[in-house]
Amino acid sequence: MSETYPHAYLASVVGLSGSGKSTAIAGARVLLGEQDLSNASFHDRTSDPESAKLDRVLHGTDLSSEARMHLILAARRQIIDRQIIPSLRQNDVTITDRYYPCTVAYQAYGEGLDHELVAKAAVNAAHGAIPEKIFVLDVPAEVAVERMTARGEAQQIFDDEQLSFHGRVRHGYLEQARADRGRFEVIDGLAPRHEVAAMIADIINSDLRG
């Protein structure tokens, strides 16, 4: 159960861009609904109008790595206060599309900021809304970049530097999962989409009924 709202369950789905997070969440929500579990999902930075404004600044401004981290945390905190916490009061299951492990993976492992500083700031910013389960959809960096390129989210010709960055981010997710095996579940993001959604829903169901 949620550490702050004992009758609710908070889960997060994280991973490289292009790993299939949104699709997996949508499928898992359908399966949870079939089990009569009320549920809602929220994108980490865009599910609130004010957070979406901050997200546009993130993508349209040349910020330092540390400034970008703090803006990400501000956008996330707005989602927590305005969307996630109310959902925890109303629904059996709340799922976030991305969450604080993403900040650790991207800003610490990917961009090279101090790991302890990033982890402490990211977890503190989520105070009151710590997930029971964090699902890492794991795909190779090459696959993630190919999918992003196909969607127009990455340059058409990706280079070794780009692959190296996403490789470091992937390593960051897997390291976090190794350090907290009770909270993290690593799922093969190359598995069929319906299988990924079913695994997420089954684990949540098992936790709730266990």
C-alpha cells in the first residue's frame, strides 16, 4: 500500500524513451479495470497544465544540467500535488509514466551530475508519493534511439555519442534496480506489448491481494 495513503497503490513505469512505457500503462490499466480495480495514470511532467508549461521551458531553453534537474523536479512536484495525491485518495491504483528514477538515470548516469545529490533531491521531491513498485522497461540503447528516430524525437542519423548517452542511462536504471530489488521490477521491453502490460498488471494484482 502507499506509504502515505494506506488504501491506495502507487506504481511507476520507467525506462528509456521508446521503451514502450505509455503503451504498457494503457494495457495494464485495462487489465486492472477488468479486475474491478479503479485506476488512473499520469505523465511525469505533462499531466498538469502548469507542469506542461515547465516542460516546454525544458525543451526550449539551453539550461545547465543542474538547472534542468531542478526544473524537472518542480514539474514533477506539481503533478504529485495536483494529480497523483488526489488520485491516491480516490483510486485503488495510480500509475506514473516516468518518475524519480528517471532523474537519477538521466541526470546522474547520463549527464554526470553527482549521484548522491541527484538521488537525494529526486526522492525528496517525491516525498509523500513513493511507489510500491517501479517497473523498468529495459531495451538496448540502439533500439530506443531507433524508435525515437522513427517518431521524430531524435536526429535522423544518430552517432556514437548519442548511443553512449542512452547506454549510460540504461545502465542507471539497471543499477537502481539492482540496489532495490524489493521495489524495482525489470521487464524485457522487447517482449510483445500485451505480455508487458499483463506482467505489470499481474504484479500489481499480486501485491494488492498478497
